[in-house]
Amino acid sequence: MFKRAWSIIVFCFRVATMIAAAGFWILHALRYGQTFLSAWWRVRNMHAGSTVRCSACHQNVETVGRWTCSLCRATYDGSVWRCGRPSCRAVTPYISCNCGHFIDNPFLTEVH
Ligand SMILES: [Zn+2]
Ligand SMILES: [Zn+2]
């Protein structure tokens, strides 16, 4: 009788440990998933290329619009990072934010 009662306590203890371990791993997985998702989201936004974040003032700077290429002087609609004229296709290495801080071309830093 005593033995039986003891085995039930051991069983309960084991279940409790298993639940605690499962909870730990679920929390761990959630945290990992969150980091993974936020990284994926950053990369996805970068490829969409509509805005870029300034590292100094943390403002989103628009990169899609009407730009004048400093090389061929053509005005084009599209991404700031590459000239829209097919015969030019000049790459912009960086742009300047409203706060005066320079923002590197994320497509160039990805290649390196
Ligand atoms: Zn800025
Ligand atoms: Zn150009």
C-alpha cells in the first residue's frame, strides 16, 4: 500500500518535471521564432525597398519616388538605389537622411 502511494508521488513529480521542461522549451521556441520572424521581416522589407531606417534618428526614409540621377542627370521614377534609365543603371552607394546622417545602400552591404 505504501509502495503504491510512493509510486504515484513519483509519477506526479515526473509529470510536473515534464510539464516544466515542455514549458521551458515552448518559451525557448517562441523566443527563437520571434527573433527569426523579426529578422525575416527586416530582410523582407529591405527587399521591398520602399523605406530604409536611419541608424542615427531611427526614422524611416522613403527610397521609392522621383529621383534625379547624379551621373546622367536624368529624372526617373523608382528606387533611389539604382538609376531608372536603362542605359545608365548607376548605383547609389548612400543617401542622406533629413537629420544629415548618411544611410548606406542595403543592397550593396548585402553583397559584401
Ligand atoms: Zn536620420
Ligand atoms: Zn543615371
